[in-house]
Amino acid sequence: RSMAAAPSAGRGPRLVLMRHAKSSWDFPSLPDLHRPLNGRGRRAAGAVARRLQQLGWLPDLILSSDSLRTQETWVRMVEAVPELKRADVAFLRELYGAFDSSARGAIAGAVRQATASGSPYRTVLCLGHNEGWSLAASELGGSPVRLKTADAALLQGEAGAWDEALRRPFSLQQVVRAAALLEGEAGA
């Protein structure tokens, strides 16, 4: 993958914290875990995937909440950027419940477990929910981040291995804003 358009050419691990795309509230009786995406959410997921590709930040590994809306976000990303099919994917219940300050620990635990055997994963995308994802991105990146639906925080690690990188601060490279991408596509 080309790094020419990437926000940083750092060599450490790269973490993408992405909030699920906009969900539908058309079926209020559905349990939260089973809410699907709405039309805007389906479009936003594809737009963010295309932007990650342009930036050279396509993930090697996806660790996602097991909610329907995060799974559907991933499916729409793959439809927009078929190269994402090459990534390894795991849908994890522990990332569904991380709506608060526990998210950083849940994310770090999932990444540590997935990369424990000295894995070749350079870029890991964690797909989940707010408020936890905003808090985790802010804490890891060292500056306030507010992730709206389908937004993605691109974080560059300074260390060479995931276990070490997760013990240090990351550098916030950029926040991909889904709403701005959709506005740009509408105006094109």
C-alpha cells in the first residue's frame, strides 16, 4: 500500500478508531444491538473507506463491535473498497459494551490479544460506539476528539510493536469526517 498520501510516514503501528455509521431509528422496538444503518449511514461508510484508501490507511485487521450497525458499516466499507476483503476481521462483544471510559481498555485488550503472536498487522481499525470511541481517541492521541457517526481518528504509534505502542501515547494524525466527505460527494 502506498504511503505517499498518508498523513504520517511513521513506522510504528497505526490505529484507526472509527465510530459506526448513522443508524436507523425506524424500528424503535428493536434492541440497540440490532439497529441497522440508515441510507446516510450506508453512504458514509463507503465514503470513509474510500478516504482511508486515498490516505494509505487501509487496515490489515478490523476489530469491531458485534452490533448490527458496526457489522453493516464494515460491509458497506468493503463494498466501496473491495481491497478491504484482504483484512482479517473479528466481531467482538466486548467492543459493543464499551460506550464510556472503559473503551480504551477494551480496545487495547482486543488489539493486544489479536497481535500477541508478533502479528504482521501494521494498521488496525477498531469499529465501535460513542461516547467511548471519542474518549479513547482523545486519551490515546493526547488532544480532544469528538467522533460523530462514521468519523475515523487516525492514530500513529511511536513504538515498533503493538504491545509497546499501546503503553505509549499515539500521535493523532487526522480525523476523517464523514459528513464533510458526503458534502464533497454531493457537490461533485
